[in-house]
Amino acid sequence: MKRQEAYNAWKDKKHQIDISESFADDVMKQIYQYEQKKKMPLFDIERLVEFISVHPLLKTGFIAAGAITGIVRLIVLILIILNRGVING
């Protein structure tokens, strides 16, 4: 029975550990700090979209660039069709 007594003494001692009232708050603070310290990604698409949507000049620039790209693409396509593939060989 010596082993059982030693085990019970250890169990009783383990139950006497004092945990502070703010233990859970301290753990959550450390977790939050750990998350804050993580390295931010070099390129974040969500931040880019948010940045563009906030600035009207950037929105206008992207819309103009898209429109110009579309028009140039149509012009090249029409030229290829009208030249009956001469450009392609």
C-alpha cells in the first residue's frame, strides 16, 4: 500500500496548486500578442482591394486601363480578321 499512499499524496498536492484569477486573461493576452507579432504577408490582395476602393483616382485609373486594354484587343482582333490571316503567315 505504500505506492497507493504515495500516489494519493501526490494527487492531493497537485490539487493544491493556486491559479490566479487573471490566468485566462493572461493566456489570451499572450495569444493575441503572438498573433500580432506574426509577419504580415508581403502581398495581401484584401488590403490592395481595400486601398483601391478607398481612392477614387485609383479606381478611375484601373477602369481606364481595363477599357484601353479591351479596345486595343478588339482592334488587334479586327485587324487579324480583316487581313485574312496575312499577319499570321
